[in-house]
Amino acid sequence: MQSWRRRKSLWLALSASWLLLVLLGGFSLLRLALPPRPRPGASQGWPRWLDAELLQSFSQAGELPEDAASPPQAPHGGSCNWGACFDTSKCRGDGLKVFVYPASGPISETHHRILASIEGSRFHTFSPAGACLLLLLSLDAQTGECSSMPLQWNRGRNHLVLRLHPAPCPKTFQLGQAMVAEASPTVDSFRPGFDVALPFLPEAHPLRGGAPGQLQQHSPQPGIALLALEEERGGWRTADTGSSACPWDAHCEQDPGSRQTQRWETLPNATFCLISGHRPEAASRFLQALQAGCIPVLLSPRWELPFSEVIDWTKAAIVADERLPLQVLAALQEMSPARVLALRQQTQFLWDAYFSSVEKVIHTTLEVIQDRIFGTSAHPSLLWNSPPGALLALSTFSTSPQDFPFYHLQQGSRPEGRFSALIWVGPPGQPPLKLIQAVAGSQHCAQILVLWSNERPLPSSWPETAMPLTVIDGHRKVSDRFFPYSTIRTDAILSLDAHSSLSTSEVDFAFVVWQSFPERMVGFLTSSHFWDEAHGGWGYTAERTNEFSMVLTTAAFYHRYYHTLFTHSLPKVLRTLADEAPTCVDVLMNFLVAAVTKLPPIKVPYSKQRQEAAPLASGGPGPRPKPQAPAPDCVNQIAAAFGHMPLLSSRLRLDPVLFKDPVSVQRKKYRSLEKP
């Protein structure tokens, strides 16, 4: 009996020891792979790992306030940094101006696209003396030529060497103080804060526009997340995370389960794309995953992520340790659907904003360097990592998100309650006295600006109004109406033509609608685009239909920021097209706003009697039977310059409450809208 009791006591002691060991050690190891259960009301981000060396943290900013960001490391491969090796005094005048050295030998098609994108940007200059940055293209090894040291090398100071491939031409001279913009640079050679990491671009990458993201559905199958694994010879194979497979580990002893090899066209059906970090050529799969909306899972990458200086990749990608396959798979299984959706949406935004074309990649590179020049007044992280992106949120306009029309919802703010009326007066130059009185009667009008753009002398007298009236002498060009005049003091602009005919109630209601949609255009008369199969191009119609994609800028509300974009972001060839073909200006402005917002305009009610008597259209005086259509090739020329068709169709018209309802007129706020 005593022997049995001793054995029982020993067994209990051993059990207690094993239990204590599991609680102290095993539970910690389990937490390394599995996320803790979230508390009610707590933020549900990526699980917090115990060992940051094994698996990095993927929590969003603000979720772990005690984990402060590590200070930037000293640059590898030398003591060069931004403060010591770049002279910003050369950029104080006109900002960042870039001169490109002419190629000394044959160049590839990709290089041709790069040169075209730089020459068409606002950064380019033909004078090396007036340039802030001198750019040297490192030629491909395929051409059999290597870049030689330019005459104005100056030890590489204020120079940028652009390399498109991880294995560039052998160095024929010392880089010295030159920055390097290289595709997928290794983490050992990359100098943070000085060099720029580029994506690996395929030879056939489009110059501008580019294909849109391919995300078609948020989850392949409810409750099942698919893994797409790259193959060394090209293509992808897929596997379920629900299986016990270790897909990328050849030493796994578990059953690998069923694997199905699929080509690139089926990649959008995968939720996670596992990409090896050992092979530099695997970096080309990174862009494929972004475009497909497949969350990149980078396994111990040895190369720097593109534009990591400004892009927060924790919102779109996952960096994991390839030595812990089971833990990574478990973490992917435990990821919440909301987190998966947020990551996939961010991949689509980043692809469209910075990577879908050569032009966007090059402009992003120059924008990163310009942000370094401006320093504290550069783009904040929100502008880089939220739609529409830093390329379309110009820092020359503002560096505060609340000044742009896109971030009011995120900032919890609303646009100010006043607008500026900008009336364009072209030939024959008759003062729009009746229109001025109608606009001045609006309770929301802050000022009236008359843009006098014709050969006649300015009238000596103007009607008296309760708000300031300013007359601006234009340059006789249609594009003048979209110039960012410093006299415009409000966010909202009511763009008008001297021939426009509006009532005060129509103006008031349209402005109230715009306050709810400050990033969009709100107008009265509409037009549409369509694909013409017979001619193989885009067509245009101004006929009144239920569907529309554009509003006429002869009477429309929009944010004043679009004047800055129109003047400083659009290529000069498009502004020249608007001046030479004035009927194209409406199309061009609608293209610009649609490309930024990815949304159609909004239509508001307009009196049918005035619409038939004197339509809102640019051109000569007097009533016209219908708005004048633009030139036949106008839509196609603008679409070709944009690289894609950004216009979207809509059937939405917003009316006041009780509009045309059979109730007493005393119950209606905008009573005159229904009067003939």
C-alpha cells in the first residue's frame, strides 16, 4: 500500500512539473504562432509576436503605442546620407528640376518609356545648370553598353543613378555621393533615407495608365483562404491553408495535401501569395500579387520593398520568417476577414497609385526626393497611404490633409459653408448682369470673380452686390478659367459661363449637395461617353438621357484644388488641346476629376424651361438648341494621353426633399425650383 502511495505521489509530482513547464514555456511558444483572443471592443489587428526577430509585427500604427519605431540605421556601404551628400540650396528657386543625361548608346524600350515620362512631367528641365537633380540612366546589360561617367559628375553630388534591374551593368566608376534608384536592391547595399528602392518592372510595363487591379471578390470561398506559391520556372500553384501542408518547406514531414498548378490568369482567386525572399527575380512576382489583390507574404526577403521610405507596407503585405512555416500558416488561418479585406483593398490602391505604369513609378521616385527637399513640409504619411495618393495630392498646394477634398471623412470635418463664383466672360464680352444678381442672392456666396477673357475693353461699371466683386483680366485662353488664382479664398468654386442662366435656389441647393460630396463635381447639364464599335473609338453625346458621365463646367461646383491639378499636373499638350479646341475643356476637367476620385459626377435639378431656352454651353452669344459637342477626336485624344478611360457612368440625380411632390409649397425649402 505504501509503495502504491509513493508511486502515486511521484506520478502527481511529475504531472505537476509537466503542467508547470507547459504553462511557462509551451504557452509562450504557442503564442508565438497563434494570436490571442481579442477583448470585446479591442482593436483586432495582426497578432503581437513575442520574438520580433522571428516574426515581425504587423500591427497598424497606433495599435501598439509602447512599441516605438526604431531610429534609422546608418547607411550601408559608406557614410553618405541626405544631409551630407545632397545640396538642397540648388532646389530653393523652382523646387525639384531634373536634367537627364543623354544616353551614350542604344537603350531599351523601357528606357524610352522612362525618358518620355520624365520629359512630360513638371520636374523636367533641358538645362543642366538650372537643374536641382542630374539623372543618369544605367543602361541594361542586354544592350552590351555600360554607362560612362558624365562630364559634370562632381563626385556624384546631386546625382541620381537609375537602375531598372537588380543585376545592372558592372560599375565603371565610383558612385561617390550619388543616390541610387535601383529595382529590388539588397538590404545590405541599400542606404535608407538616401537611395530609393524601385519595383522590378517587366519589359512590357505600360508607359502610362496601365491595367487596373484585378481584385474581383474579397474572399475566394467563405471560411477558406487560398495560398498561391510561386514556381521557380514561372507560374503559380495553389494550396489551402486549411490543410496541414508546409507548402514551401521541402523538409516537411506532414502530408502536403493536394496541390493544383495554376497560371497567372487565375492568381486573383488566391488570398495570400507566398514569395521567396532569396531569389532577386522573385521580386517581379511582387507586382503581380499587388495587381491581383493577392496579399504578398514575403518569406525572409533579402531585398528592400519598393518605396519603403514612404509606403507603409504593413497595411498591404506580410513579412514572415520562412523557418517557421507552421506558425505562419496558423497566423494566416486566424486572420480576421476584416483584416484580410483591408489588406487586399490596400494592394489595389497601391498598385493603381504608384505601380501600374512606368510613368507612375518614375514620378513616385521624384516625389520621394522632392519630399526630402521640403523636409518637414513634405507629404504626411496619410497622403502617401490613402487614396488618391501623394502623386495626386500635390505638396505645392498644401501639406495638411484637411485642405484637400478627399480626406474630410477621415478627418471628421466638413468643407466651409461658403463658395466663390468664377464667371468666365469670353467673346463677345457682354457683362452677365442678370447672372451676377442671381448668384449674389445666394446666402452661401462669399465672393464673385469675373474672368474677362476677350478683346473688348473692360466695362467701366458693374452692378452693386452685397459681397465683393473682383474682375480679373485673363489671357484670352479657355484654360484660364481653371487657373489657381490667389484671389479665390474659398474651397468651393461655382464655375459659370457668361451665357449661363441659374436661379438663386438652384445655386443654393447645388452647393448644399456639394458640401456632402466635396471631392466630386456637382452640375446641372450632363453629357455621356460611349464606345463606338463602328469607328473603334470613344464617342460623345450631349443628348439628355438617364445615364451620364460628365457635367458641363459652364455651371458646376467643385473644389478649388482641381485648379492646381489642372495647371500643374496635366501635361502641357492637354492644356494646349483645350485652348485650341475650347469645346474639349469640359471633357478634360471631367477626365481629371474622375481619374482622381474614381467616381462619377453628381447631377442636380435644373429648370427645363431655361434649359430649352438658353442651354449652358460655351461659345457664341444667344440661345442655342443644344450644347455644342466637342471635336470628334477630343475624347480619344484625352483618353490616349491619360492611358486609360477614367470616366464612369451614373444615373443618380439628387433632388430636394418633397421635390415635385403633390404637397403644399409652404412645406418645401427650395420652392422656386419647380416654378417655370
